[in-house]
Amino acid sequence: MNNKELTQRWKELHINPDLRSQLRTEIRDSWERSIHYGVDPWMRENPYIYTQTELKKAQENSRYFIETALPVMKSLYEFVAGTGFVVALFDANVCVLKVIGDDESLAWAEQARFVEGSLWEEKLVGTNGGSLAIDLAEPISVFGYEHFCLFSHVAASSCAPVIDQGRIIGGLAMVAPVNRVSNHTLGMVVASVKHIESKMTLERTTRYNQVLMESMSDGVLAVDPNGIITYVNEVGSKILGCSGRNITGTSICHLLANHSDNHYFINTISQGRSVTDQTFVLDLGKTKIKCNVTCNPISDPDSGHQGTLVILRESHRMNCLVRNWIGTGANMTFDDIIGTDPVFVKTIKTAQSAASSSSNILLLGESGTGKDIIAQAMHNASPRCNHPFIAINCAALPRELIASELFGYEEGAFTGAKKGGNIGKFELADQGTIFLDEIGDMPLDLQASLLRVIEDKSIIRLGGTKTIPVNVRIIAATNKDLESEVKRGRFRRDLFYRLGVIRIAIPPLRERPDDIILLARHLCKRIGERFGKPNMTLTPEAVEAFLNHDWPGNVREMQNVLESAIQLATGQEITIDLVQDCLMFSSAPVQPPGEHITEISEMEKQMIKQYLVKFRHNKTKTAEALGISRQTLYRRLKEYNLQ
């Protein structure tokens, strides 16, 4: 048909509704909806055009769609260049986002204002290919007089919707004068749409994989058989000291080869070896990074990709995982330490001051004085509190096992060595604190190894050759006179000085008489709560026995005595008969009850007065500090005339 015939046919359809039965069903239904919407069929151009601001917003909302489709549109246009076609992309609101064509075809499209920003919803401009493709969710071509409005009746459009994840996000159209359209036009549009959908799926998968890799807390590195980095995530870049730089395409040899310590790592990943959780120390120039490395070769015959995938985990992160599983080992704080004796208070203040230091600490004191508690409290008050606290008793391990426990070992280091080797306590404590209890019992040859660790800040596993850096604060403890041990040649003088940068002597309980009853009442309350007897108190006779005892086992002995007595007690009081068999008096036997009652009462009276002043006569806090109930406190206040 020529233009005159098209116009005549279009007019007949509007004048005689009976002729519309000859239209395709989808076109006829669309005409009926257009009439229902009140669309003016005699419009000579599309009046519905977005402003530049509105168009910019629509394009921004579909930015990814446009970026993906534009190369496909350009390729499609190359097939039809010079034939009068324009290729257009529209969104789900049938707003034209992009139009591609030559000068002649664009001028023709502009006559009907088929331009970027024009709206082609059915309720606005009646039947057209774009709106039908969206409404029907399938490809369709609309020819000449099938368009509802006059300005479109000489055109033909072939349109197909673009479906992404089951949702129509827009469509692609080829539009030209009706005499330029062939039977293949719609097929080309459909093929191009499939290409766009495939690209979006692939790019989404690629982006998703990228997000996954970047969200990993481990470093991910891929190298080809030539050692060229083909992928690295941000964590991997940071571990390699290249954060913020694009090192894709860089040779791993060039990146790390300046330092000989890296050669084994480079060879491992370049040669495609399989490695699982192996420790490497990477020399980055100014720093050395200890990493746990897993490597797996890559071989994909379909894509031709080959090389090695490397997972990098910094060792301090591994230690954090260990800490989360086994706990920090440090549960006590300075708030848990009880005592008012001036010498003891000064000791605790020294420990609190030393806690923030990075220097090694040597705790000196008899067995049971609470050296381990003070070590835990110092760790929890230090900048290392969020890192591991690892305790090891040097006297509790067989001599031949101490080295492997402290420094770890490699596979095959000795008969019975675990496959893959074993990490030592110093590595586990990296960035944290290691508590070496009973350090005076460490063999001389291992003292030399420990001194080397302190000086070099690194360890070598048994059976290994690699130096592994460790950043550990050492708190050592002993009940021996180390100075005498040094003179006797049983302890290295240089190690004694390196461990005892800060020395803290903890007084025994017998030198803290004012703390004996205070500590006993605190332990009564804590142990009683554990056994469901929270209000246990000591009788005056038991108090006297506690004061007369030398406490050779110190706090640990007192805890054991009270734990036994509380479990055997039938009432709320701990009587002399429950404790006398456990106590080994250092001088004379316990004197008959009542002989020192006056002295004990006066001591208790003074203690109550001190706590009343301390807590501003708050009875609840005073009772809690004394380890007695409020009722008992009120009885004592009345008895001592302290009301």
C-alpha cells in the first residue's frame, strides 16, 4: 500500500466499526481499550514528551539496562544502516530511552516525535508496538493502519520485551516507514533481545561473583601458569601490601621477588601445587606478613583457563578464630582481686600500671598467691585484651614436650608427629599474651630457645627452617627464688633479666592478716552461690582459727578449705569443726574458743566502720563488701553500738 491507501484504510476502520473485525485479535482489543481511554485518533504528533530533567531521571533509573543494550543496538543497526530504520530502546513505562539511526531516519522519526523521552503508553497514544509488547509480554509487529492514531499510520514497528529475572524491564524496537519492513525484521529484534538478556544474566553472575569475592574476609588470588595475576580481591591486595592498586596483569614474581624469603611461596603458586593450610611468611619490604595459605590448581578445558587459585589468611585472623573457639583463657579482672592490705594494694597498683606496658612481666610469689589471676587481670587491662591469652605450666609438661608445645612442629619432625605438623602456643598467642607459669622449672636448653624468641620476636617450629614472626607479650611466674637459681647455674641470667623487665612480688596471705577475714567472706559468698548456699558465714571460732593459721597454700588453700566446709555444712554457718581438720597451724593449736573474741570483735567493728564510711553508710553495699547479709549487718551494728 502507498501512503494514500494506508490513510484511506485507517479512516475506514475508524468510521465503520464493523470493519475492525478484520483486524488481528490483539490489535482489535487494543483499539477498543484506546477508545475506552478516550485517546484522540486524529493526533498528528505525539504530544507526550518528557522534559530533559524527567528523561535524565528515567535514563538513570535504567542505566544498567542501557549500558548492556547499547552495544547490541549498535550491532543491530549496522545490519540495517541506510534502510530507513531506527533502533529504539524503551523502559517498562514505554518511555523511549535511546534512539539510533542515520540523519534521514532520525528526521523521519522526529516528524511523529518518536524521540528520546517520548511516551508510548496505550492509554496516551493508543495502539502501538511498544505498548503491546509490554502488555502481551511477547514480540509483536504493528503495521501502518493498525496503529490507532493518525501520526503513526504510515509506520511499522517490530518490538520485543526484555525480561530480566522474570520481570519486564523494557523492550527493543525497530521502526521504519511501512514499505521498508520485511518478514525478518521481528526475528532480528527477538535475536537482539535474547542477546541483551544473556548479557544481563552473565554480567549479573559476574557482578555477583565479584561481590562474593570482595565480601570474603580471606584474600583471594588467581595466577595463570606464567605467574601473572588474573584476579585479586581487595583483602588479597591488602595482604600483599597493594591496597588500592590494580595489580591484575602484574607478575607475582615481579611483585614479590625482591626478597628471597618469598621464593618458596612464588614457586608454590606458579607451579600449580596443591597446598592446604600451609604457613608462609611473606617479606613485603618494610613488614613481614605471616599467612595461612591454601592453593588449588585451576583447569577449565571449556574456557581454556588454567593457573592456580590461592586463598590467603593472615595468621592473626586464624588466631582470632582459635580464640573464639577455645576462649581467651583470661576471665579475671582487677575487680575480682580482693584485698586492703597496704603492701598488697601497692602490688596491685603496680600490676595495673604495668598492664598497659608492652614489657615482659615476672610475677614472684608462693604457690597459691594468685599469680595466674593477676596475669589474667593484666591481660584484660592491656591493649591486647581482645587477642588470645594462652597459659602454659612449664612444670606440668614432660621435658621433651615443652619445646613442641611452645614452638610447634612440622610434619615428620619426630616419631608420632601429627600429619601437617602442629601450631605452637607462641603462634596461637600472636598479638596477645602468653603466661608461662612455673618458669623456674624450664630446662636450661629451652631457656636459650625462649631467649632467642624474645630477642628475635620470631620462632622456628621443631623440624622446620622457616622463621615465623610473633608479636607476643610474655608474663612469666615462679614460686622459686630465681636470683638464687641464677647463682646456682640453674637459670640463665640473661633470660632472667629479659623476663623480669618489670618484677612484681606478690605477698603471701600470712603477711596480709587484715585481708584474711575479708577474703574468707568474699570466698564464702562466691563459693556458696555456686553450691546454692549464698548466705554462708563464719562463726567467731572459725574466724579465730583462720587468723591463727599460717596459710602455707595461701589463697588457693583457703578456697579449698571453704569449698569443703560449705559443702559439708548443714546450716548457714561454717563452724570450727568443719575447718579444723583442714587447717595445719603454723604455731600453737587453736586456742580455746572465746580467748580472742574481744580482739576479733574489735577488728570486725573497725572493718564495719571503715566500709560504712567508704560506702557513705549504704547498708546494702557495706554488707556485700563484708560478705554478710543485711540482717547480719544490722545485728552487728546493734551489737557494736554503730547505729
